[in-house]
Amino acid sequence: MASVLLPYEQANAAQGDQATLTQTFETFRNSGVAASAGSVTISIDGSALVTPNASGVSAVATTSTGVSQTNFGTFQYLWTLPWLQATGDYLVTWTGQVGATTETYKAVVQVLAPFSATPTPGWYCTIEQYRTVVGDQVTPDQVIIPLLTAATEDIDNALIGAVYQTDANGMPGKGFIIDAFIRATARQIQWLLADNDPAGVKRMYVSTSMGGVSHTRARNMTTGAFPLLAPRAAQILHSAGCLPSAALIAW
């Protein structure tokens, strides 16, 4: 679920995802003090920007339906994006009555296509997606290919017990989860390349020496029955709520 901060910020949402739009009404603009607001409405328009690029689509006409109050002066709207929602910039407009004044807040949400709507079974990302995420244009494809499988297996191991929406092939089936798996797998591949231990043999030893060059590993890096999860990959999965210990939300 994409969390969009308003006002005056641009945020991203993916096709097929659900974006949480929030707005706090203030006693006066930029006061930072929440105020009671009534008659709150929201609209989402792809044709209202100076340079529209969302095909002039009015995604959500002005409405109060679906707008809920989550705290004093703070309102929320869940925008469910169809897979075929036109990509581009959308203007989000909140309007509410604060005392005798009508307050209006605006922000921009950019709708993006997910990396892949149909992941290939067996791999959580492609070579192209790895290069896009990491920026690695040097490592040959033949080196990356076996690591795609290894990284996917590492992610699978880390997600034992996790709960998330899947498709018929058991692959992640929701936009923001697909995106998280792609980025986490790419970072795992990057980590495996740097670790340079595809067979997991070096992890058995605290120190090694070859050709007069000695390498010493921290003892905690040699323990454990399974390959380690790259710190950045773990961070991505944790932030997306994919790890087994995550709260069951937005799935």
C-alpha cells in the first residue's frame, strides 16, 4: 500500500495497487495545528495539471464517499488503481470547511507501471530489472543468470511463513509486492556478486590464504545453515511488510 503524504509532495503509486491518500486540515495554511473540518471531499484528476500526461483521465470525480476521518482534522481516502489505470501525473485535491473558510489542499500522485505484472516462475526479477535497480551495466549476463536463481532461492528461504497474495504460479500477485520482490532480489544478486562465494564453501572458514593473500571473515558470517540475506534486501522486504514477522496488512 503506497502511503502518500499531502500536501505539496509528489508521491508514486503503481497500477493494480492501492494508495492511501491522507490530509490534515490546519487552523490556517502551514500552521501545523490540526483543525476540525467538515464537508471534506477529494478528487483525483489526470487532466488538471499544467502539463498533463495521464491521458486527461478523471480518475475520481469530486466525492466524499470513501473519505474517512482517522484522527482529529486528518482524513484518509483509499484509491484502488485498476491495472489499466493510465500512467502519468494526477492532481489530488482535498477540500473541506474549516470554520467559515473553505480550505483546499493539492498534491501530485504519479501513477507508474509496476516492474512486471506477470513475474516469470522461478525468478523474481529479470536481468534487465537487476541492471535497472542496481545500475550494474558491466557484469556479463552469463554471470548474472545463475545468480537470478540463487537470489530467488534466498528470498524464498527468508519468506518461509510469510503471507502475501500470489498468482496461479505461486508468484507474488500484487503490484507493490511484485515491486518489492524485484528490488530485493536485485539487491541479493548484488550482494552475492560481492560475496563471491556461489557454492557457499568460503563461509565454512574463518580465514583463507591463496597466493600470499589472506582473507579473514567475521566469525558470525560463517555461521548458519542457510545463505545470508543481503541487508538491503532484508530492508526492502521489511519495509514492504513481506517478512514472516510483519503485520498482516494490505494483503
